[in-house]
Amino acid sequence: MGTILKDRDLSKKFGAFEALKKVDLQVEAGEVMGFIGPNGAGKSTTIRILLGMLRATSGRAQIFGLDVWSDAVEIHKRLAYVPGDVNLWPNLTDGEVIDLFLSLQGSADRLGSAIGYLSSLDILKLESTPPTLEDLFMRRYEQSETKRGDRHA
């Protein structure tokens, strides 16, 4: 299947402060990986480097065999990232925002494949058919109306 993410000796300094020190990661196709750790451990810095948003001080990182800094645009054609601290639309979940962007890009077929794959691994539980974009907006509208009604009751 192949290596999806690989980095070696990834380091990042901000002045004299060393935020990352020689981090090595490797993720193979089909693997699921997550970052856990206390504040200041370097999780966000690592992710920003891997997304090509921040340049590493030293080391090398690749996603899909492409350099995360020089090939960031190509990588982002195949990668989605929704940071937890950004809320574009308060009535949509992170997953619904990804669905929205995929549908705007005309990638509904890839979305269906991803949903099917995750469902087959029991990672994701969905209705028998994935909701349409209109369904997502209506569901959120109805939820916000219900909450509004509860507040005014």
C-alpha cells in the first residue's frame, strides 16, 4: 500500500526555544494516527509543518512522497484539515464543513468512497445513505430552531 507520511529528524526552533527536537514519524496507508500530549508538547507545530504552513528548522517531511514545504499545493489537493479552534459556521460540525467543501469541489464520489471505507472499519456509523448537503443544512437549521424554542419557552 505504501507510506503516506514520513518525516525524519524534524526540528523547529523559535529563536532559542526548541519547539520540536528530531521528531520521526511514519504512517502507512490504512493506518490511523493521532497526536496526544500536554500543551506545549509540539503537536500543533508538527501539524503546521506537515501542512506546509510552517517551515521546519531542520529535518525532512513528506506526505504522499511529496515534500511538505515545496509541494504543499499538490498535497492539499488530496488532504483535508479542519482545525478544532476554527468555527466557520457555528451550526455545522467539522465533518459537515468537510462535506460542504468536498461537494463544492465536485468530489462527492471521493466523499462517498471515504465514508464507505470508514463505515466498513466500524470507525464511522452513518444512516443507510449519506445525507445530501441540503439535508445537512436543514438538520442544523432544525436543531438551532429547537434550541431557540427551548430558550424562549
